[in-house]
Amino acid sequence: MLPTITRNILHIVPTPTERLAPRPLLRDDVYARLRDAIVDGTFAPDEQLRDGDLAAWLGVSRTPVREALLELSRAGLVRAVPGRSTVVAPIETAAIRDAQAVVAAMHALVVRTAVPRLTPADLERMREANADFAAAHAAGDTDAALRADAAFHAVAVAAAGNTAAAAVIAQYDPVLRRAERVRFGSHEGAASAARHDELIARCTAGDADGAARIAEHTWQSLTIPATEPEGSPS
């Protein structure tokens, strides 16, 4: 027979039905806030980021801020500069090209996987998101256009169920979102809406390969801003 103390310990371990639902980690919230502030331009390229100031701004300790900055560094959104601690990374052509190639390939993969799994409700969500995107672009609302574009592409990512591909997209997508703020403020926003319509048509028809090609082209067609002097290595 087990000793009494052991029985008591076993007794208080919660059963699966008693366990609390998972909650987002504080560091994930901090990462998301800092990521979004970089993408939307709240923090400008080359701006210094002091963990103490960020912790005070977010109302957290320095630990989750430092962890978030480390993740942002891996994603290429911040960098360590000797004598200046951490600064927001500039929008560089080479970094965008690298992220573009990876994200385009991952979206092609998830769309090819998702097509046979998409439900009528999924397709309707894609149509609604693209309608929101087109309306936001027509109104000149870049923030709303970016949100709608993210919602559009998220449908296929969720349907595919490939967590590895989703993680890679989540890591490098913010690099492209910074460049997309320029794109969606131009005539290219209308071209993106048309590509979305074509992608929906291919998905509706069950053409996985055709849809994957359009998805890849959509991300490969992203205009890369000229951020380096002519003749600079890339």
C-alpha cells in the first residue's frame, strides 16, 4: 500500500476535465505587441529599443521583453548594435528577398494541402476577407487592408494543419508585412485583390496545383523597396 502522503499527492492531481484551459504566455503577448509596433511603424528603423523602457510601456518585467527581443532578432526585425544595445532593423532588400522566398514556398505548400480540405464556409471566409481587403484598399486604409489580407491567407494555413509551415510563416511574415505597407498604399493593392479572386476560383474548382502556383506568385510578386545604394551587394 502507498504511504499516506503519496496517496494525498496523487489525489490532488487534477483530472483532465479539471485542468484549466491553456492561456497565451506573457512573453507571446509581449512579442506580438513589439512585432506589431515595428511592422506598423510605431518604432522606426534604426530606433533604439531599451528593454527597461519597453517593460515600463507594456507594464511587464524585463524578462519577457528580453525574450521577445531575442525572437524578434531571429525574425530579422531587430538587431544588436555595439554601443546602442538593440535597434529596429532597417527594411533591407536582401532580408525581404530571403523572407519572400521562404514565405512564398510555405504558402504554396499550405494551399496545395488545404485545397481538398477547404469547406464551403472556408471559401466564404476567403471571399469575405478579400471583399474587406478591396474595400480597405479603395478607402486608403492600409492597416485594415493588411488585417484583411492576413485573414484571407490564414484560412488556407488553418485548413492545411501543417504546424511547421505555419511556424515558419509566422516567423518571417512580419518582415514582408513591413514592405506590404508600401505595396497596399499603391496601385498594386488592386492587383492583389484580383490574385485573391483567382486563388479562390482555383480552390473552389479543386485545382490544388494551380492554386499553389497562384499563392506562390502572390508572395513572389511583392514589390521590394529600394533600400540599398545602387551597386550595393545583395
